[in-house]
Amino acid sequence: MPSLKELRARITGVKSQRKITSAMKMVAASKLRRFQQRAEASRPYADAMRRMLSELAAATRGQGELPPLMQGGPGRTHLVVMLTSDLGLAGGFNANLARSMRGLVERLEGEGETVRILPVGRKGGDAMTRNFPQAVIERLPGTAGREVPFARAAELGERIVDMLTKGEVDRVTVVYNRFVNAMTQTPTELPLVPLPVPENDNKDENAAQYEFEPDEEELLARLLPRNLQVQLYAALLESAAGEQGARMTAMDNATRNAGKAIDSLSQRYNRTRQANITTELIEIISGAEAV
């Protein structure tokens, strides 16, 4: 049985941990409000741009050679961009995405594709290096819980365009945690290249017909790289909001568990102390009777 000194030390240690987890919860909550607002504000723009590009791509289908960002490359090399956090203590935020990522890689390889992985964030880089070391082309740092600048998405988008232009990859998918609420983040796969185009876009006789100025090919050349950056930026914002939500929930649970542990240790401390006092009284009474 632990001594009173050991129990006091454990209670003091758990109280210190509770202070830390409570502070981390408050910090994550303050960050979550900002990141959630930005993630939700980015969704309408990203969805509208993706829908507009899909309609524009459908209008140009069958009109000659299409840009690589629209049709992809001729080969079977698939680049998967994985967005995770640099920091831990976020519950299952990174583990759930890593599990989803493993399933995606195994499925793509089963379909005969060569998978290349570009993890953004230290936790994702660690997981993919353990599971698919040959597929990781480079490990990029995340935002470490700080603000997400659009320049980060633009830089990542330019790198992807360069890899497509050089023929290093043929298809691109980004995998990230989509923010639902503070307790729920959904692993999501978003195809970026080739650009998803609904098959029935040109078959609806009642669909609106548009005239483009400048022409469709020039618009695609200008807008496709921008759309890639916008989709990556929206995914980065979703991942950042999800990270803070997961961390706030994890730290709240840790704080509650610390409180329960303190209560349990305090009960053990009081019982042990009472037992020691009772034993001392019995010894004193026994000694007095012996005299």
C-alpha cells in the first residue's frame, strides 16, 4: 500500500497535470472559434469554384487536348497529399486520418496505381514513414497550430502543378479531416486532378447555356491553378479547425479524468491516514493496558 507521502506526491502531480490540460483546453477553444469561422467562410467559395470549373470543363470536353490539371497525366502515378498536425494531444485526430490513409493507399495499389505520398504535418509524416517509407517523397511541416496563410496553399499548389507538368505524377488527391464540430472530424478524400466532371452535364436539355469571354480554354488555363490553390486552402482551414476542436475535446476529457483521479487518490489518502491513526491508538491503548 502506498505511504501517505507517496499519495500526497501523486495528488500534487495530478493537480499540476489538471492545470496544464485545463489551460490547453482554453487555448484550443479560443483558437477554435477563429479557425471555425474561417473554415466555414471558405466553404461556399471553394464549393462554388469547384462547381463552376466542373461546368466549364464539361463545356470543353471533347474539344481537343485538355490541360493536365483537368485530365491528369497518361500514367498511373497517384499523388496523395495528407494534411495532419505537427502537435499531438489531439485525441484521435491524426490516428483516424492515418487509418483512412492506409485504406486509401492499399485500395489504390490494388487498382494498379503507383502511390506517392506528400504528408503535410509532422504527425502524418511520422505515420506514413512507418507504414509506407518508399512512397513518401518528402515531409513538409504543418502550421503548428498557428494561422494558415493562403501563401502556404499557393506554394503547395505550385509544387503540384510543377510535378504534373514534369510528368512525375498523373493524379492528385488531398486527404484531410473535415471539421463538423468540436467532437467530430471526418476523414475526407478530395480528388483534385483530374478535375471531377459530372457525366450528365452535357445531357441535360434544360441546363443553362453559357457563353464565355475569353474562351473556355483560356479561362481553364487561368482558373485551374487558382482552383487547385483554393481547394488546398479550404482543406488546410478545415484541418486546422478540426485539430483545435479535437484538442479542446481531448483536453476537456483529460481534465475531467484528472479530477476523478484526484478524488480517488484523496479517498485513499484519507483512508490510509485514518487507518494509521487507528493503528497508533490501538498500540497506545495496548501499551497502557500492559503497564
